[in-house]
Amino acid sequence: MAKDRVPGRAGKAAKVPLRVRWRRDRAFILMTLPVILLLLLFNYVPLLGNVVAFQDYDPYAAGNGITAIFHSPWVGVEQFSRMLDDPLFWSATRNTIVLFVLQLVFFFPIPIALALLINSVIRPRVRAVAQAIMYLPHFFSWVLVVTVFQQILGGAGIIAQTLEDHGWSGFDLMTDADLFKFLVIGQAVWKDAGWGIIVFLAALSAVSTDLYEAAAMDGAGRWRRMWHVTLPALRPVIALLLVLRVGDALSVGFEQFLLQRDAVGAGASEVLDTYVWNMGIQNGDFSYAAAVGLVKGAIGVCLVLGANKFAHLLGEQGVYKK
């Protein structure tokens, strides 16, 4: 990629004037301008509202919610102290961490394994059909996903009714609080594993066939070619997605858990996202909910930086270079 420099008199590089760069790249700048404006409007401007985490915010203190910020009293770190003393907060945090670990162990490797499996299929038509079938649930809403699982694993579902028809006792997995964590992992795998497959298949398509042929000529079998050629090619993508997944550790889902909250109870289904929603929207405690969300976001940033540093130690680029 050419640098924005031109040779100077003494052999030194001189920067390209801004006017020249604008004339050269204005089409690309104009194309990205709407995206930048939307990003600023919906991702960065709302960050200013985090100031209510340090207030006792009352949305009715003024004519509208925005001007009410300037009329609400400051309470410093009182909301954060309250958060640390709240057992419900720690229960939601514990559920969130447990679900993140389970997702990392069970959910993250599955798209990699499925991508390797699909990539090993020789016939293109079979490969395309398999990929389409696995990718289709990604377009389903969580309402539909939960409904499908209810019709299969619920007390009135297909499996329970079939067992009862043959003299066995039925079951209702959708209301079992002890197995709820594994249930939501299964739902996430069924819904979103196909999306991850596309990313890894794109990385596999860039691997030169000469590497496989050279490995085969050296006597490497299918498994050795996968271990020494395929997986090293996927390692940068795996490192990047792992860093992003670790940074999103405290966001294990919202709609999926909210839809099933009444069936299994808050003790099993309450995570930080639903906790913030319950405290902020249902209870109207906006300042406390903002404080929890602010802590959650700060921890996510620290996790991204730490995971990216670990990726650098392993020799990978991660989200950004050193």
C-alpha cells in the first residue's frame, strides 16, 4: 500500500498536501460519511448520558429527559457503592461469567470444527447446501428460536409427548433451572454457529493448494495436513475473534434470557444485560442502571486490551498492531 509521501529534494519523504489527498480520496470519504454520522449519532453521542451514573437522576425534574440531567443532584460514587453492596448484582455477574466460560468452551470451537468439516467436502454442491442449512438459523429471531426449542424440548414438546405415548415419563427441559445454562448454549450454537462458519471458510479459501500438495508429497496424511497447514492458516482469524469475544464477555445476551426469565426464574437467567434492563426500564432507577452499564463497559475495554496484548505475545496481530 503506497504511503502518502513524495520524494523531497534531499531524498527525504514529504507529505502529500491535504488538498491533493482530498481530491484523490473524496469519493471514498463521501461514501463513508453517512456511516460515520450514524456511528457518532448512535454510538458516541449517547455516551454523554453516562453522566447520570454520578447523579440521582430524575427524568421529571425538567421539561424533558435531556434538560433533566442539568437539574438532577450530584451524588458522586454513591450509585457504584450501592452496586457493590447489592447481592442481585453479584448474582447476575456470576451468571454472566459462568455463561461466558461455557460459551468460550463449547460455542467458540464449534464453528471452527464445522468449517473444517465443510471445507473437507469435495463436491461443491454438497458443500453449498450444508453451509446454507447451517447458516439459515442466523436469520431467525430469538422469539422463533425459543419457540422451536419449546416445541421440541418443552413439557408439551415432541420428545416429551413421544416418551409419554410409549409409557415413559416426560420432561420439561425449558423450565429446568439447573440445565438452563446448557440450554442457552445449545440455542446459541444452533442459531449463530453458521455465521462463524462463513468467517473461517473465507480464511480457508485463502490457503494455497500448493501447501497441501507439498505436505501430501512429504507423506502427511489428512490429519497432519489439517494440523500443520489448515490450523496455522486459521490462527490469525481465531486470535482476532477470540479477542473480540473476550471483550464482549459481559454481554452474553439479552433477548434470549429475557424471553425465558419467567420459565426458569431470575436466579438462573439473570445476567448483567437483563439486570440493567430491569433496574433501569422496569424500576425506573436510571442512575443505578447507568452505573452498572458503565462498569460493564469499562471492564469490557480492559478485557479487549488485555486479550489483544496476549495475542501479541503469541505472535498474532489481534485487533490492532503493536
